[in-house]
Amino acid sequence: MAQHAPITEKEVVDTMKAWQDAFEAGDPKFFNYFTKDMSMFALTTPTRIDGRETYEHGFAPFFLNRKRHSQILSPEVRLLGEGAAVMTFHNRILIEGVATNLRGTIVFERDDQSGTLKCVHMHNSPITQPIATSAATVHENRKLEDITLLEERVASASAMAGTPK
């Protein structure tokens, strides 16, 4: 087993940026960011996905060579000892005009062989529309587009200011 330097917050952020670039491009290299024995809770399946091969087999037909845009908002990195880290964030994904808003959690570990960070577990959950959206639409005759614009402005401001501690 090779000796590696402790994981740093910058390394996690840099890895996540490279991951995001591969994700947005629909690049098959995206799957290299996962360990072979990774686990995941995804939006598209009610059960846990176990293993990179299973994930790639199910996701690749809908993923590869499809461009998408992704915004990572309010990321927070927590270092877990020297060899692991957790990143939590909000993610807005836009594919062919359809936006999906979710919460994401990724657990990274350093790969003993390559020394790179790899995902051992990922959990995504949807961010549902707030109850205030429907109440505001009905009671104040506001358009859904106005509320979406407001949500985007709040998300952008939050991303610039960071998450309050």
C-alpha cells in the first residue's frame, strides 16, 4: 500500500470540478471517479445501486454523449481523517430545457493504487417545490416563472455568499 498525503479541501473541490466537467460533457471518463464497489441512492431508482459496473450499465445509455449544464451550489467539504472526505451541495441540472434540482452528498476516499480521489458513496435526493409556491400562485396570482426566477436569484446569491455556519 502506497503512502499518500492527507486529503485536502482543495483536492476535493478540484476533483469535484473535474467530475462536473466530465458529467456535463457526457464523457465516459465520468465513471472513473467511482470505486468499483461504490454505492449510490439515485433519483431514478427506488433501491440502492451497488457497484460501478451496475451504475454504468444502467446510466450510460442515457448519459454518454449528452450535453448538460450543472450548477454546484453551496458546497461544503468535511475532511474525515486523512483518507476520506464528504462533500454536500445543491445541484441544478439542465438537460434539453428540463431542470432538476437536487441535494447531493458524495463520500470520497483516496484510491490506494492511483492516489486520486474516488467516490465510494453518493446520495441524491430531489428538492421539491416549496408549499409557498402553490400558495403564492393561487392567492397572489403570481406566475410560476416569477417564482422560478426568484429561486434562481436566491440560489445564485447563496452560492456567492456561501452557506451560513
